[in-house]
Amino acid sequence: MLLLSASDVRRALPMRAAIDSQKQAFAALATGNAALPLRTAVPVAAQNAASLFMPARVGHDLGAKIVSVFPNNPARGLPMIHGVVILIDSDTGRPLALMDATYLTALRTGAGAGAATELLARPDSAIAAIIGAGAQARTQLLAVCEARPIRRAYVYSRSADHVHSFIADMQPMVAGELVAASSPAEAVSQADVICAATTSTIPVFDGNSLKRGAHINGIGSYRLDMVEVDAETVRRAGRVFVDTRDSALAEAGDLAGPLRDGLLAEADLIEIGLVASGRHPGRVSTDEVTFFKSCGVAVQDVSAGGAVLRRARALGLGTEVEV
């Protein structure tokens, strides 16, 4: 079995390849070439935390991710998210690889939003807004800049220090100018593509601030009590593109209220894989507001992990061990 560190994963899977892996995962799910049980969450109430167990198959890639989300960790000097991905030979059941999923989780989440941006955002999108300044926000920025020719990205977080650190770290990695926004409205009102990457339980921007034709990626909330994107954004979009309808109904706090209040019907939830596979047109006008809501699904991890494994072998990365 091949052991792959976070450094190995980072070297093996650049953003362009990661986005391609996510398009393949979403399309496979929509066309029946994937298996995806709902994830199992094991809560750790004392830490306001949870460990999530997520198996999947995507084509010939078979495996699972175990990820733990512990919000109190940053105060201890530890990452909020820890995880591993295990890949299994779909012909024999033999374990093939075990890889660090801390970076892979952020990478595939960013790449998933990058895939949605390529499929839904206006081709001339040039201004982005990143709400949040953590690890997830970093890969959101990289993905959006890969998906569209972004010349300026506004960054907002409640912590100005976090924004300044984000800009210092990320500016060398992107061609567009990174600008600290003084408020969510300043960031969002000018943006063609907006990425919300927080753990907020209340909306992080006002949907009235969105310009016509904007595209929104909401990736931070993954429980019914977490809401990043407000009902006005959902109302303006009219339809919501999701990784899967089942996971959106079970886990998307951003959608629970609009569904309950009649602003949105289950039929308005469009699986992004239908767009990736050419079965749905996606955006239908330049003025349409499009919204991709992702809770994260295991086909993303397994597809990205399979791409990591193949590229790592080609590059000679990792350590082989007997198990």
C-alpha cells in the first residue's frame, strides 16, 4: 500500500487536474457510474465536533474518506480539519493507498467550486469575492482563478489580520490583484463570482448586493444549522445547483429555510453532474444569478484521490508499506 503525505498530495494534484477530477466525479454520479451512500456523522458533543465517514465508488476508483472537523482546534494551535483517504482496488478489494486528506479536502472542495464556476459563471467573469480567509478560502481562490480570468479578487473576513495574512500568502500564487474588502457588501457588489467559505450560522452577505449575472459558490455550511447564503440569494437564483439532491436536502442549512418557506421547491435543485455531463444547460442567460451549493460528497474525495494515486505513481511519490 502506498502512503502519501500532504506534501505528496499537493505535488501530485495541481488545481487544473483537480478541477477535471471533480467534473468527472459529478458527471459519473449523474450518469449512474458511481455509488454514493449518505455519509455517516459521529458527533463529539464535548468539542462541538464531528467525525464523518464517507465511502464511494467513482468508475473504477473505490474508497472512503474519514474526516474530523473540530472547531476548537485552532485555539490549540491545531488544524480544524484532519482526515485520511483510503483507496481500494475495485477488482480485488486490496488496499492500494492511504493519503492525507487535510489538504485534499480543501483542494477537492475548491476544485468542485472551480468546476461549478467553469460550468455556470459568465465566461467574461473577471472580479471575484472570497468570503472567509481560512484553508478552504485559499483553494476557492485558486480554483476560481483557474476557472476564469480573474483580474481582481476582494477578500473579506471578520478578522482583518486574517485577511492581511491571506493576501500576503496568496498574492504570489495568482495573477489577479487581491484587495482587502472593508465589508461583505463592498466585496460582493462588484463580483462576478462569489465564494462563501466560512463556518457561519448566519448569512455572510446580503443577496440584495449581488450584481445581475453573478455566480455564487456556497461551500462552508454542511449542517442544517449552518447558513452562509441568505434566502434572498436563493430567491434571485430561482434554481440551485447542488452536488446531489439527497445531500442538499439532508445537510444544506442554506436551503432548508427557503424550501420550508416555499421560495424553493425540490424540483428546483439541479445536480451539477447533469451540467457536467451535458444533460442540462446550466446558465440560461447572461443576467441569471447562479448558485452552486455544495455540502461535499465522497465521490469528490475518491475521484481526487484516484487522480492523486495515478499521478503520484508516475512521479515516484510516497512510501510503499506492507499491511
